[in-house]
Amino acid sequence: MEFVIKRDLFIKAATDISGMTANQTVNPVLSGILLVVSSRNLTLVGSNSDIIMKQVIPVCSDDLLLIEEGYVLLPAKLFLDIMKKLPEIINVKGLSNFHIEITSGDINLRLNGLNPDDYPELPKMEAVQAITLKKSEISALFKQTAFAAAKNGTKPILCGINMSISEGEITCAATNSHRLASKRLQIANQGIRCSVILPNKGINALIRILDQAESDVSIFFTDSYMIFQIKTITMYFRLVEGNYPDVSMLIPKEHQTEISVSTKSFLEGIERASFVASSRNHTIQLIINSKTELLLVSASAELGEISERQMMHSIKNELDLKITFNGVFMTDALKTIHTTETILRFGGTMRPILITPFGDDSLLHIISPVRV
């Protein structure tokens, strides 16, 4: 195996791949980056067992020269760090016993590799169902929901994102049991019906790739993986086993108070109140006692207190309300809303808050109140 590549081209392709590899694992090969040279392209693969990322670099310019076919498996972080410190043109050559030789200008070094035959095979993609979406559509599904998933805990299912497809509609939902984010997207009805749980790890990498992509996204469905293909990049998400909670049961069906506020002003008020909120649960209190104004209040013994009056565009039903919530959760929700107005619905002091963009029912957030 041998190839010559421009440093910046390799680093651009390898950075996300390296970030996908496992740092500490019972399977050492997953700490490596797999390099495969064929007659037409150089392929890079990295995995942490839950997610696999593959990047193909085709021969399309003088930036890449393929000399000999073959494959090697190298320590991902070490190899990328070395490549960053070398001059512009780099020659990589596979030797016996899984070693490689790297030459760049007057620099020559050898690096110990791993046995590439031990690396897991990529999932098969023959005869699988597939749909194609605009990159902005799939990116919005994840940007507006994934943050609400649990970061850790005893329920691995809640650390994942539920994606359901039925009758021409995709729904993405994420919850940590204290908040919920759900986004619906209408698609052409292609007869695909499924409900899967994607691991949250790697979603941010997928979003970065989508933001930089210039092409549509093909999504493939297998029994064990959901696969996203964006031009030369493919990401394989191993599905989380189990049944995701029926989040439709969490959505309040009735409310006592409904208000409309400026999304920008309300978000800025929540951010200011968060400066002095308790660091333990980030509590902010919302008080309504008139037809036009609401009050945001937060305090902590170590930092101080703040109160701020905010104007409401409208209010319906009951006026008097006092409810306490997590300011971080509210900030995260408001940042996904792109309409100038936001609707908040309250069922009472100890009932969940329902948050939606004005005039758009495809996105919703639910935040549980905090007991004080």
C-alpha cells in the first residue's frame, strides 16, 4: 500500500474520522483509522462501535497520487497529529508486520500499525430501503431535537434519538424525561414505515458534515443500522435496542394559560436571568399577573438576584400564574425557534410547559416545572 497526498487534504478528511474512533476500548483496533488504497480512491474509516464514518477521497487532481493498492490500520490520534506537523507533500507506504513508512521532505519515520484484518467489516447495503432528503431538512431535524436527549444515565434508550417514519412523515424526538423536543417533516410517501433509536454520539459530527455539504442526503435502513450518505462521506449509526417511550403521551392536551412573546426578547431575558440562577438546577421563575406583562425572576445566595419585566404580545384564558423551570432547558428550546414570536402554553404551576413557534406546529418543546 502506498500513496502520496497533500497534507491539508488528508487533515480535512481525517479530522472527523479520527474524532469518531474510540479512545479507550476493549477492542484496540477501534482506536485506529483504516486506510484503504484502491485504483481509484483513498478511503478512510473510523469507528467507536456505535458509529462508523467512511470518507472517500477520489483521484481528481494532483493532490492525491495512488501508487500501490492495499490497506493499513494506524493509531488514529497519533497518526493525525504527526500528519499535521509534516510539510505539504506526504508519502505513506505500508511495510511488513503492519508498519508504515512516512516520508515528507527531509523527514522519514516509521510507525507501528495494527492488524487491519481484525477491523470490523462495514455493514452491507444491498437491497435496503432508502429515501433522499435535502441536507437542510435532515440537519434541522437533528439541530432542533438532539440536544434534549439524556447525556448519560441508567436508561440507554433516552441517550438516543427516536426517528419514526410513517405515511409520508418523519418525526424526530429526544427526551431526558425532564424535557422533550420533537420535530416533524413532511416527505413524499415512499411506503417506508419504521421507528428506530439512533445513538446521540456522532450526531454533532453529522450536523457539521451536513452544514458543509452541497448535495442531498441519502438515508438507508437496515435491520441494525441507519446509514447517511452525503456525497463522499458515509456514516453508519448502529441502532439502539429497545422501545422508545410514546412521546405523544407526554404532550399536554389542555392548557389554562397561553401567551405569545417575542422570541428574541424572551430568549435574552432568560439568558440574563440565568446569570444569577442557582448553579444546581438553573431555576428561573415566571410570573404573570397582568394582561400585558410577565416577570422573570432568579436568585442564588452566592450570586445575587434579578427581576425583569417582559411584554407579552397576547394572553389567553387565566391570567395569574407562577411557575419555576430550568433556564438552560428553556434557552436550548428557544434557540431552535426561528419565528419572531413564540407561543407558551401552561397547564398550571406544576404542569409541563408547551413551547411552539408561532404559526408552526411541526416543532414543539416540553419542559417540566421545577419543584421549589
